[in-house]
Amino acid sequence: MKPNRIAYIDNIKVLLTCLVVAHHAAQAYGPTGGVWVVDDPLKAQWLGKFFFVNASYMMGLYFFISGYFMVFSVRNKTATVFLKDRLKRLGIPLLFFTFLVFLPFNYLGADKPGNLVSFFLDTYFNKPPIATGHLWFVASLLAYSIIYLVFFHKLFLKWASGNRSLKVLHLLVFAAIIILFGAVIRTWYPIDAWRTWVIPIEPAHLPQYLLLFLGGTYFHHANWLKELNWKHALPFTILTVIGYSTSSYWIGSAFSKWISEPLLETLLCFSISISLMAGFRQGFNQPNSLMKLLSDNAYGIYLVHLLLVIVLQILVLNFNWNPNLKFILVTIVGIGSSLLVTHLLRKIPAVKRII
């Protein structure tokens, strides 16, 4: 295995990628708060909780892992070469899907769309989830990479030089910072309210995503990942249980109006994320051929899966099947077909260099 590959983190990355596919597969069958193309009349209400739990940690942990592994590239390349590599690996898929996939898809499906340029500008600035779709993640990674390189790379190298061991207090303070910034942001921008601030973002989750990305880079510099274990997860698990079990007493108060969502989400995020990393290191730290195949193709699966999932949802739309069955079927076939398409695309050398 290459020195910049860690088996259990690769396995977590595979899990997260499959969860992203499942999250989008569930959109047609659950009470989604966002925008989705397919609306199946058969619904499974429990998927609302599935969405909430996923949203609390899934993309945040994805950003953390991305930040951790990005430092390998920063260390092995000059700043110019690193930025060129980021622009190629992230920028090309972003431009391709935005202008050659989502723009024609949305334009042809719109009612009296008018001028193509005006239509694009309207969707990009007023309906950003439609303009870039799930590639908002790629746009954010590109922006966060530049922010890290310009403002934090040398600073983190200096801070991490003290060789401090990882303490629970470090994580509690980090979580408190995310909660505080999340609470401030959500006084203006609730969940599912999207804006284009150069790139499309959901401001409500911006503090978690950006800070966990930067946290992943710092963990790399401080060599803290190998220290992470169950004792670091335990306080967050206890606080999460206390928070949810007592929420009926304080949710609805003036205090909870601006802080309850980021508080509960962040506790759940840290509890699940740390538990996954500690648990996978102990029980799923060996590479195997299937997980390596999925890991090698994870980025491509993320890129191509959305359209395949939508096609599958349309194909089963008129079948009077249980929504849980549809959800499971679309998820499994969506993962398998995305893997197949990505595997075939990566046989083209120019594509493989990007995804």
C-alpha cells in the first residue's frame, strides 16, 4: 500500500461514499427539505431521521478526511504544482458537470427558460443547488484547499511543532467553536437555505465543513490520527445522549432557537465520527480487493452517481412497491452502476489522471 494510504480511513471513505449514494437514493422516498427531481408518491417517513443523522456527520467527516489526505500533496509538491493539481482534479469535473451536464439538464426541463446565459446566471446565484448539483462539495474542496494553503499551512506547521498529545479538551474546545459559529450563522441562514458566495454553499453547515476540513489538515501535521480512540468519543457520546434525552425540556426556548441545531448536530457529528475512526482502526484496518476497488473509484462514484440514481428512481416510479424496497434497490444498483461506469471511464488515461 502507498505511504499516503491508510486502510481503515480508505474503508471509511468507501462507507461515506456509499452513504452519499444512499442519501440521494432516499430523496425520492423520504421527507426531504431540499430540491429533488423525482417525487415518488410512496413515502417512508423514517428516512427523515436517516437524513438528519447523515447530515450531522457524513459530509463533515468527508471534509475532515479530505483535509487530512490533502496535506500529503502539499508536502510533496510546490505551491504552484499543488494548485495546478487541485484545479485539474477538482476544477475540471466542476466545470464539466456544471456546464455540460446540469446546465443542459436544467435548461431543457425548465418552463420558458429564456436566454441560456441569463438562465445559468439565475440558477447559479439564485438556485445554486440546481446549478452545480452535488458538485458543491468539489467547489468547496477547491476553495478550502486555497484557503488552507494561503492562510493556514505555515501556521499549522508552527503550531504542530510542539508535539502535544491529543486531549479530550482539544476536541471539546474545537466542537464548541463549531457550535458557536454555527449558531451565529443560523440566526440568518437556516438549514437548506443555499447562497452563492463565489461558490454555492449552504451557510448553515459552512462552519462545520470548513473547520473540520482545516481540522483534518491539523491532525495530519500534529500526527493525532493515530492517537484517536474510544476515550475521545465517550464524552461526546454521553453529551449526545443527554442532549437528545432532555431536548424536550429546552427545545423551543429562546436559547434553543439559535443554538439547539448546531449543538445537537455537532455532538452527534463528533460522537459518530470519532467512533467510526476508532472502530474502523481496530476492526476494519486490513485492505481487501473489493474495498480497494471501491476506494480507488470513490471519487468517480461520487461524481457520476447522481444522474444514475435519478434514472433508477424514474424507472421504478410507476411500480407500486414498498418505498423501503425502492430505496434499498436504488441504493444498491446505484452504487454498483456508479462503480461500473467509473471503472470503465478510468480505463481512459486522461480521465484516470483526474478521477
